[in-house]
Amino acid sequence: MEEHRVKINRIEHVTHDTLKITTERPYNYSFEPGQATEVAIDKEGWKKETRPFTFTSLPDDSELEFIIKTYPEHDGTTDKLLDLEVGDHLLIHDVFGAITYQGPGTLIAGGAGITPFIAILRKLEKEGKLEDIQVIFENKTSRDIILHDELKSMLGDKLINILSQEKTDKYFYGYIDETFLKEQLSSLEQYFYLCGPPQMVEYLEKTLHNIGVENKWIVKEEE
């Protein structure tokens, strides 16, 4: 397995529990928007503890960027990331991932499942191709929404936020279910990109089938 040691250039908080980590980029290291790599921390006892993280930078950027939700209660790699400082190093590996852009459609994400879509949206914005893109984004509360301002700037009213644990006048309340999808979708013949917790993705895929979406229109990570 390919391995590259990269220095951390910047660390920022983008929500109360989500980090943006920017690193060096290895020479000739390539990926497509939506793809990911296995990442480990280059410290004793953590070098073999790899976790999959998605690139949120673009393929032609000079640095790599990862937006990572941390789980302090898990006492694992994401918790350890909170202790890192600029100048520390990460170990990154081969590129993988099946969520790549196929064409216009609706991107449906839950929580940190938005991360594969960030680079896709940034690339489409750069190319002026966001016109036929809609994003449905489910989170627990408003403080959990990753990169809300950037997404809103890119998508305007085509960013649809729904919160499962907070009622507010600004966003929808509840879950992405069959009724909600029927209300929000203008067509069933478009691509549907799904990313989030496995149970959510499984439920969404079944729900899309139930309302008449053919399998050829559904894009998700391969199992």
C-alpha cells in the first residue's frame, strides 16, 4: 500500500466538532472530487490506525484539505486529531471512492456525509455548472451544519437543510423520508448522490426506489 508522509500546514475549526486540516501535497498524487484516502497520524502507537477521510480540496490545488468530524467520546483517531498542531505529520495512502460526479442531480447527505460533495460542488462552481444541482442536507442541529455559509453562497435556495433535533424557522424539521423527498424533488430522472451513515444511505436508497427512481440514477459508495 502506497504511503506518503505529509506535514500539516493549517488546522481550523469549522463547527464545534469538525476540523479542517490542510497539508502538503505529495508530488504526482492525484484524485477525483468525491474520492478519499486512508489517513493515520504519524505518532507512536497511531501509525497503523488508519481512517477513511475525503479530500475536500480540488485535484489541481497545491495543498490537500480534509474536513473531519471528531468524536472525542470514541477515544480513537478522530479524538487524537484534536491534539495535533501545525507542523505535525499525517500518513496518507491510496486513493479510493465511488462517489464521483456523473451529471446534474440531487446530492443527499447526512452530517459528515457532506464531505465527498464539497470538492464536487467546488469544482462545479469553478466551472459554472451548479445550475442543475440541489443539495439536501440532514443534521441534528444548526450548529452541526458543516460549511453552511459556503454551501449557501454556492447554492442559494437549492441548499435544503433539515434538522432532526432542533426546531427553527430557518430550516425544515424532521428526517429525509418519502414525503419530504416527494415535496423537494422536481424529477425522478436525475442523479441522486447519497452519503451519510450506512443505515441512512440504505434507507434513502430504498425510499428512492419506492418513489420510482431507477437504480441507474443512484450514486453511492460501493459496499
